[in-house]
Amino acid sequence: MLCAVSPLFAYPSAREGEWGAESSVETIELGVGKTAAATALTRRLTQGPSVSAVVLVGVCGAFPKPHLRDPEVAREILDLCVVTRELFGDEGVYVPGGFSTVEELGFGTMVPLAACERRSRALVERLGAYPSVGLTVSSCSGTDHVSAERGKLGAAVESMEGASVAYVCGVHQVPWVQLRCVSNYTGDRAPEKWRLDEALARLAQAADAVAELEGII
């Protein structure tokens, strides 16, 4: 007899998953960064029961409006974002003229990794969140120069796990959605402007609500 298939809620760090302690849904701490996330999720998808979808939740940085290719997609601190597409943001090489992606070098592709459209749309509508494109990097954009360079790649928010999770889900043919809350802007560090605790609180509230959305996830 087949077991019921449920969603898997994944988060990078322990603080991003504290909400799950009181929830009945299955959760997994992936670890921070591309490698940790890909390894932990692959292990779970290959060794555990089947899941209906992977729901990635976490905080993120937002590119300031002046750094973006399209200022209309800019997000503000504490905005709740449903990431509908992910890009790998730092696979490539730095050359005298700046950064060239693997796609520009002809060695690979930055093909956008698409989230489940139906589930993402439902989360946007139910949570009042902003559909956004995400950029995944190994080192966050902590200077204005790097932020402005990466902001031209077409994403609005930045994380260290999104594209890896999307890639692993694609390999294992598992639909995914991603919920992020903006805790800071990318660029020159201004710790006094970060609102991490508030972003974590808003993320927890939203993740809790998602876990209760029967038939959506």
C-alpha cells in the first residue's frame, strides 16, 4: 500500500526553521550554501519517503534599485517574496572588463530554473507576496561594486541555496517553491540597517501559514 505523499519544508539555517518545531510538517535543515543544500536535499530525496513538493524557506538580500537592470522589480526590506525562477550568479570568471558568466564564456548555461507555477501563484495570492527572480551565489554581494555587477543579471533577490535546491529538485523530478523574506540590501555593509530578527519573524508567520494550506502544497 502506498504511503501518503507530503511536502518537505527545507531551510538553510536553524534560525530560519525555528517555526517548524511546532508544526506537523516534515522539515529539514539543509545548511548554508550551495554544496550543503544540494548534499542534504539529495540525501533526503534518495533515502526517504517520496514528497509531493519541496518548499524552501529562508531570508534573503535584495538588490538596491540603482543596482538593478530593471528598477521596477526592486524589493524592500521585510518584503515577502515567492521566488519563481532561480539563476546561478557566480559561476564564471573575473576578467579585466568585469565578470563573465559561464554562459557568456560558452562553457555552460545560466538557464533559469523555474519553480512550480501553480504552487507559486497560489502562494503569491494567499500570502500577498511578491513574485521575484532569485540569484544564488557562494559569496554574498557585500560591496556596491559586486552588487551592481550582479544586479544586472536579472534577479531581484540573492541567496546562497535557491538554485542548488532547484537543480536537485529538477534532477529528481520533484516540484519546488521558494519563500524568502528580505532582511537586508546587498552592497556595502550597513549592519545597522539589517532587520534580520523582524525578517525571521515574518518568515516564520508565512511559513506557518503555508504549512496549513491544504491542497496548495
